[in-house]
Amino acid sequence: MKFVVTIDSFKGSLSSVEAGNAVKEAILRVFNDADVVIKPLADGGEGTTDVLASYNKSLCVDISVCGPLMKPVKSKYYITNDNTAIIEMASASGIELISENERNPLNATSFGVGELISDAINKGCRKFIIGIGGSATNDGGTGMLSALGYEFLDSNNKKIPLGAKGLETLRKINISNINPELKNCEFIVACDVKNPLCGKNGATAVFGPQKGVSGEMIPVLDGWLKNYAEISGCLFESDNSDVAGAGAAGGLGFAFATFLNAKLCSGIDIIIKETNIENEIKDADYVITGEGRLDSQTVMGKAPIGIAQIAKKYGKKVIAFSGCVSDDAEICNDYGIDAFFPILRNITSYNEAMNKQNAYKNLINTAYQVLRLIKTGE
């Protein structure tokens, strides 16, 4: 019997590989002669670069860049054998890089992402795959672009401050000093959301509160982003603010699409294309997937649904495990997941639930019981 185990990370707890190994351990306890294939998984968020690099012979580049608050942070990216740079925005401008008390998109900047790109260009890279999930920012990508030579100016031709607060006084954009090699670069951006830049489903309204945006500031920041989009649209004679994924990472998706002519793609689609997951699924008996939390947002381009849809092309049964599930998670059943199971087994604190050893044990024990049920039906 063949099982393909391809689970996204349980954010803050288990990596994709660790979750896969836990399920493999449970499978072999029940089916000791099973063929178990573990395929690391991500969808543009945390761990995307590590997953992509695991499928390619890659050089890891360690580098110090400016973090969300312009303090130095240790970051990294990968360069593959064909000189493709694999970059994760969260390693430079991620929300996990700052404490909860420091979270304030008015100040947080994507500048460090531009530094990563510049370094890769200097090392000869001209193709980029960039995951943009997990940001601390709401600056529309102006920080990243500033690091690449774009100049965002106020009415007095002075550079605006970094962070979303600078957008308040933005009046013009100067492109005469950008890195000349950008015109030779190809950018493929992995998004795990499909939100537009502005409006009720936009970057600020949907993702701003978790980054520290108060209720009364949502329409204000949204208005600044609209102004930014209008100025950008006049400069490039196109408006990408409604493109799916433009609102990802506080508008970083918009910046990539508008200023760098990037392709915004579903993160899971990129993973599937760049790996051999589909070929493994073709002859599997069961496909096991999951992520840290299953809810109605899972069906909006998240990794488990991408895997489930591939599995259903070949008529495979799909089981999902998660740290927790919401009341509206049953919609996942309509998108290819036959059954899902939360792994928490006792009343517990948040810290206990997120503990790596506890999560690993809980996943093994839950998977073991599900697999015993499968065995009774075989």
C-alpha cells in the first residue's frame, strides 16, 4: 500500500518534514510494509524557500539585512544550479521577526526584501522565485522598491519615510535611479492569498488587524494605498490593484506585479510545478495532507486544497490533519478533503499545544487511530 504524505508546516510548531515524519511513523505502526513517500509542502508562506530548496541542489546564502523595523536581522536565501534565487519575504520582513508589542505597519518596512534581491542580482541571479506570506508590513512594497533604487517622493521632492506612514505624503515616483539589471530579471511570486490591494477584501482590511492596525486606521491606510495605486497606474499606464494576490504581504504583491512585471502565482501551484508531487500521487492509495489550522480560508489557495485537487484528478482518497479546525472548516470537504482530524487530544494551554514534542506526539497518536480505522476497511 502506498501513502503520499505531503503536509504544510504547523506554523510555530512542526516543519513540513517533521509533520510528514510523524505521520510516516504512525503509518508504519499499522502497515509495516507500506510504501510511504514524504513530499515537503508549502504555499508561499513560512518555509516555502526551504521546501523548494529541498527539491533542488541549492547554495544557501546567509546574509544580514534590515528587518521590519530597520534593525539588522540574520536572513538567508538559496541559489539553485541554474542561478535561480529562491527568496522568502518573511526572512527579512516577516511578522515573526518582531514582538507582538512592536507590531505596527505604520513603521514596518519591506526594505530588507529589496536587499535580498539586490544581493542575488550581484551574485548573477536573473530569475527569482519569491514567497511572500507572513509579512509584518502594509507599505505596498515601497520599502522593497526603495532598496532597488525606486524613489517615492512627497510634494517637495523629498523621499517619504519608510513604512506605511510614508504613503500618506506620497505624490510622485522617480524611476531614473533603479538597478539597471532589473529589466533583465524574471520574478515568479508565490502568493498564498488572492486578495486585491484595496477595499473590504484588500490588504489592510483583511490582514491589517493581525499586524497591529486598529479599526479606525483601516480606512485611512486603505486610502493611502489607493493613492499609491493611482500614482503607480499613471506612471506605468496600468492598474494592477485588483489582480489576485495584489494585496498579499501588505501590498507587496502589487509592487511586484506593477514595478517588476512579476507573475503572481498560487504558491501551491509553484510547489507542484517545481516538484514531483503529482507523479507520486498518481499511483498512491491514500494522500495525507494538512496544515496548522483548517478553516474556510484553506480553500482560498492554501496548500492542502491544492494537493487534494491533484489527488481527486486520479480518484485518490484524501485525509488531512491539523493543529485545530474552525467551525467553518467543513467547506474543505467540498474541495477534495474526504475527512480531516484535529490532533489536540486534551484540554491544554497554547504553549503546550505549540510545543514541538507535544505536537509531534499528538500527530502520531491521532494519525495512528485514523490508520487503524483504514486498516479495518481494507
